[in-house]
Amino acid sequence: MTTETSLLLSATDAAAAVGVSRSGFWKLHASARVPSPVRIGRRVLWRRNDLEEWVEQGCPSRDRFEAMRGTRP
């Protein structure tokens, strides 16, 4: 399965998808500026559709993004 068709992305792939460095993506995550990840075992992964929607909405903070969607993790 290629990254373009994966439903869940690693931090490296999520960073590439949104156009930032891997370390930059982790900083965004640490400051709650990207959507919440999911955990599968020890892996931390991001839903592709969450990232796409987040970008379409102008990259709001995690709290604002979740409020806009009406979801809370």
C-alpha cells in the first residue's frame, strides 16, 4: 500500500502530506496544532482524512478543529 492510499499516516508521512518537516510536525503535535492521532499498539498515526479536512479549514488549532467538527477525542 502506498502512502497516497493509506488511511493512517506515520508522522513522517503526515509531515510530507502537509508540507512540513518531520520535526516540525512533531512540534505542531506537541503544541496541539494538528488533529489528534490514533494509537495502534505503540504506533502513533494520523488519519489522512482528518489532515485533509484540517488543511481545508485553514489549519486551526486542535481544539478549534475538533469544535468545528463537533468531535472530541
